Amino acid sequence: MTTLIKNISQALTLQSAFIKDGRNLDAIDLSVIQDASLLFDEQKIIWIGKKSELPAKMKIEKVIDLEGRVLTPEIVDSHTHLVFAGDRSCEYVSRLNGVSYQDIYKEGGGINLTVKSTTAISSDQLYNDAKERIERISSFGVGTIEIKSGYGLSLLEEKKITLVIDKLKKHYENHIQIFNTFCAAHAIPPGKTSTQYLNEVVWPLLEEFGNLKIIDAVDIFFEKDYFNHAETDELLIRAKKFSLLGKIHADEFNDNKGAILACKHQALSCDHLLETREDGFKALANSKTVATLLPGTSLFLGKKFSRARELLDLGGKVAIASDYNPGSCHFDNLIFLAALSAPQYKMNIAELWAAITLNASHALGKLHQGALVVGMKPRFSVFDTDHFEMITYSWGKNLAIPWKQLI
Ligand code: NIG
Ligand code: FE
């Protein structure tokens, strides 16, 4: 069925950003069309342009009237850990009182604390809690959400979490696209070495889920006291056997050369990058791997920000994601985070929008969304304003209009 979206006050097409592969962007690369119309079917965008230029002969079976609102490519949150139970508010307070994230982990808190609460509840309860979180995130205009496993840390519990994510993916189908990332290598459970844990849990589950084709990518926390260079390397090599690409939590607390390793494996993304130096940025700029910045984590943990401007100037492809999780960023509003951090990162407006649409889609290997261009997937976000500047200017105010409300 063909649907015409009419009365679009502004369409942020990102056409020029798309042509430039999301790099070296100037404000003009937003490619805004005033007074636009867009025609699409289930698979693709068929036509987009000024409403006055819509060809007369187009077959139109349905019309959606935006009543002068703004249309953008769909907002994508490419890094979340939203399947969890319990809270770590006490750790937030401890950090304010001077204890570091790393020390909290070493003392038995951190990810292992969330593992205790997550493994204590049923998969139905986990599923229902995650659904509530997904619906809240979707209410901000986000239509594609990546979800990582990693709060089970045993064979049975990691399996339970990945299957919960799979059930969520099937439940939302195309309405909200869920991307299932296998991140069992998130931390090391007490009493085990990393080698034991990988051999007993991560490798067997990767084999099982890889064969079942349930997971979309793999991820690992490559950091001192978690997993090392050789282990990260091995995960990404093993994943290729199932045609799965990797993502890496890299260079968060130390420059462990995670960005370089990610590029070597043509990983989908490497994320955090607070400590990455010039060699890592250069590797990223010369690769297809997306550099995903997580400003919420810097703010939540009181850490510095990534040196985004340096990376952008080298030609890196940069995304921003929420990292929504109970420990290092208990916050889920991606547009707010992007608006808040863009001035810190010294991003221009096209870099900001590409970071949460086009480049965030690429961080999930979704190369056919993220721009309003003929032939691309029809995935949009709609905002209740007639000029797009309001969206990132109105901090904390949710201007998104749920797609369901329009059709
Ligand atoms: O991306 N770094 C590893 N994983 C999360 C933190 C998870 C947690 O603290 O519960 C992150 O920051
Ligand atoms: Fe994370």
C-alpha cells in the first residue's frame, strides 16, 4: 500500500549526510526540505520533495496529514542494557561521596549487584519491565533500540535474558525494531576467572545462539578487571563463524586500544572512547566502524567527555547513544542527551542529527535507514513543531508524536 505524508513543514532528509557517509558534515548536510511531501510503501520511500512538485500520476492509497509538523529519519538508540532488575541508587550516592565505579565493582557491587537482582526474578517479569522501558523510550521518538544481554552471567541466566530480548523483538516486530546484542561477556562472576567464564558460558552460548540465528551482534566489556585484548579478539573471531559482527565497550577507563581492535575486525561500532588517543581516532576515521559516544555515562559517572571534535575532524563516523543501564547511566532520553552533549562535543547541528539517526543506524549495520532518501526504509520520527531547531533546543521537553497516533 502506498501512503502519502502531506503537510510536512520541514523534512530533515539528511540526504547530503547520507551521500557523505555521515562524515565531515556541515550544517547544510541536513538537507532540509520546506513544505514537503513524502510517499512510501511498506518497503521503501518512493518519492520525497516539495509538495508543489509531487508528480500528478503517483498512486496514493492512503494519506497521513502531519498538519505542519517536522519529519525526521527515525531516531535510533544503538546502545542500551535495558533488560535488568533492581536499582543501584546506593552506588550513585557512593560515587558522590568519593568512591569510584571501578572500586564499587571490585568490592562486589556494580554489574554483579544487578546480576543478583536480575537473576532473582522470572523471565516474564523481566519481559514486562523491559516492555515498559521500551515504550517510554519509544515515546521520545526512538523507533529502533539495541538491547544487550549481560546481567545473567551464568549459562541459564544469560540464556534467559537473550530469549527475553528475542521475545521483545518478535512482539514489537517492525513497529519498534529491536536489535539483540549478545553481551554475556559483560563482567566476570565472583569465584571464576575470565577464562573459566568464557569457556563455561560465553563460548557455548555463542555457539547455540549463533546457530539459532537469534542474536544480531556480539559485544564485550574490554576493560581492566573485565575482559582483556586477547579475549576480545577471540570473541570477535568466533562471532564471524556465524556471520555476526561485533561491538566493543572500548577505552572507557583506560586507553586499551579497543578502538584499533574494533577497526581490525570491522566491528559495527566501538563505544565509550573516553580515553582513546589519536592512533585510535585515526584508525576509526579510516574504517567503517562507527564511534559511538555515550555522554550520559560521562555525566552519570562524573567522567570526562570523549574528544569528539578531534575524531570528527579526522573524518570519523560518530553516533551518540544512551547506554541506558542501572549502573553507569540510569537515563533513557536520547534526544535530551544528544542536545545536552553536542555543545560539549562541539558538534554542529548536522553532526548531532546524524549521530542519532544515520550513524546510529550504521552502528547496527542498518545501512538502509537513517535518511529520508528514495529507496531507503520508511522509518521516521515526527515532532510537534514547525521548525526542527525546537527539538534539540527544548531540553527535556518531549515533542515526539507517536507514529500510531498519526495513522
Ligand atoms: O556501558 N561498561 C559496561 N557496561 C555498562 C555499565 C553497566 C553497569 O554498570 O551496569 C556501560 O557503562
Ligand atoms: Fe554499555
